[in-house]
Amino acid sequence: MRVTRTLALLVCGGAFATPTLAVGQDAVRRVTLAEALESFGRNSLSLRIARSESAGIAGRARQDRAYANPTLRMSRETLGRGVEDYWETTAGLAQRIEWPGRTAARGRLAVHTVDAAAARFRADSIRLAFEVREAYAQAWLAEEVEGAAAQAADVIRTVAEAAERRLEVGDISPYETRRLRIERVRVDQDLADIRLRVRAARRTLAALIDPEAETLEAAPSEGLAGVPPPIDRRVAVEALAGRPDLEAAAREVDAAAAALSMASAAWAPQPTLNLGYKEQADGFSGATFGVDLPLPLFDRGRAGRDGAAARESAAAQRRDLHRRQAEIDVMAASDSYESARSRLEEVGDELLADAEALLLAARAAYAEGEMTLVEALDAADAFRDARIAAVSLRSRAWIAYYDLLRAMGRAPGSEG
């Protein structure tokens, strides 16, 4: 009994203590969620790509809206017969004239295209910001799982070492010792796999917030505390009107309608006015005037009009489909959040408290010799599973909250 009590005190002194931080923590950049989002806004390559693509679309649209440049033409013809010298000099300016209806349609097309590009960029920004928030929560969860697994592994490792010493004095059976040896190998392998997942989660977060930084890993400096605020389903559905991707789809329909107006006016030929001045060697000079007018004999723009009408129809159908998908998206996100939040409120804190209480009870029972080594092993496993379940509930609820904000089209800082 004396050997058992001595080993029990040895285990309680170290096995149930909180594990130290993993090696290499100094190379990890610690950030708050606000700092992560700020760094993402400054450094994200995905955000830069989205911004550049939006600027490129807007630039092409503005360029298409520009009027045709005038053409300056100068010529000198030298003609002669024998010793006679004769020349003729002409200077002219040509300008293509566009009918007012086509000009107005081009203007509308450019405006709607620019507005659609800006809305698409806002939608991309909201989607990418959700990815940062999700990665932050996943990194926090991975570290919490690592902490619980490390604490349980430390308990099992110390109990297994105690079992080896007790086997030498014949205090336990070889079966119990082998059982603990196998469990020790298993938990060490599990912990190694978990630590790999932690590093992967940190790298994912670092790649999102600052892909060009020397530090390859980023991790949360603060935990996910409390329960996220409630969001009424009616409020979530009403927020659809402000989703930037739906606004972009609507502006694309307007742009397609303007393009159809342009195509419908294509049958009317666009004249080119020519103004000039001519001077001849014999002293004659004067102004010149001319008009170039294409004749719509072979190409009346029918195919262009049909194509533009088809594109307008497709844009309208795409808008309706996107609106329906957005409704399904926000409803699904609302259901997921409501379920995750209610589960967190119902059992989250209680489950975490039960896990801590279980560990304390096992520690006390083992110290008093009222718990066998195998029972201590089961208690460590139960503590680990309960703690992981508790932090998983919290992480799932916060990710569901961020996903619902994304589905509502809410950018970070506009949650209210």
C-alpha cells in the first residue's frame, strides 16, 4: 500500500498539471482577430487580385465610353509634265459622328459595368474576410485541442511510467502494464498528428493575413469567449437586399440592357465628317467638305442584336437564380447558427466545467488509492474528449455566426 501511495503522489504532482507550450512558439505571430483582419486588408494577395480585377473592368468600361478621336490628314501631290511643275497640298480633319441614342446607351453601359465591378469587389471582400475569421477560429480550436490532448497525454504517460515501476515490485498485473504501454504509444501518436494540424491551421491563417511575411505561422492571441449575439431570422432575410453580389447581378442586367440598346442602334450607319483645306500651285485654294456614310446593304447588325438580347435574358435569369441561391444560403446559415448557438448555450460551459471537475475528481481518487491505473487512464481520455467537445461547440458557434454575417452581406465592422 505504501508503494501505491508514493506512486500516486508522484503522478498527482506532475501528471495532472497543465502542459507547457510547444517548442517553436517564438516563431509564431500572435494576433487578435481585429489585427488579423487589418493585416488581411493591407496584405492579402487574394484581395489585391480582386481589387485589380475590379479596377481593370472599370477601366475598360470607361475606355469604351470615350468618344472616337478625330483624324488629322495632310498630303502633298507633286505633278508635272516636262519642265512644268505642279503641286497640290491638302490638310483635312475627319471626325466620326455617333447618334445621340447610341452615345447615351454607351454611357449607361459604362456606368452599370463600373457599378457591377465595385459591387463584385465588395462581395469578394466579404467572402475573403469570412475566410480569415474562419481560419482564426480554426487555429484557436486546433490549439485548444492540442492543449487538451497534451494534458491527457501527460497524465497517461506518467501513469504508464508508474505502472512500469509497480510491475517491478509485483504491485500490478502484466496485462495492466501492457494496456498502458499501448495507450501511451497511441496518445503520443495522436498528439503528434494534432500538432501537425495546429501548424497547418497557423499556416493557413498566416497565408490569408500576410502571405509575404517571413513568419509562416500566425495564431490567435485571444480566445473565442462567450456566446455570439443572436440574429433573428427575419433580420437575416431582410439583409439580403444589401448583399453586394445581388447588387452586382442587378447592375449586370442593366448593363446588358444598355448593350442591347447599343446593338439595336447599330443598323443606323455612323457618318464621318471631313473638313479640310486645299491649295494648288496655280493659286487656287479653298475649303473642302465631305461625308463618309457606310451603307447597310450586307450587314444590318441582326446577329449582334440577337446576341445582345440573349445576353440580356441570360443576365436576368442569372440574377433571379443568384437571388434564389442567396435566399437558400442565408436560410441555411441561419439554421446552422441557431442550432450551434443553442447547443453552446445549453451545454457548452457546463461540459467544460464537467471536464475540469472530472479531472479534479480523478486526481483526488487516484491520490487516495481509490482508482486503479486503468481507471485513471479512462478518466484522462474522458477529460480530453469532454474538453475537445466543449471547445468544438464554441468554435462551431462562432464560425456559424461569421458565416451568417457573410450570407447577410455584412462586412467586418458593420455587424450592428
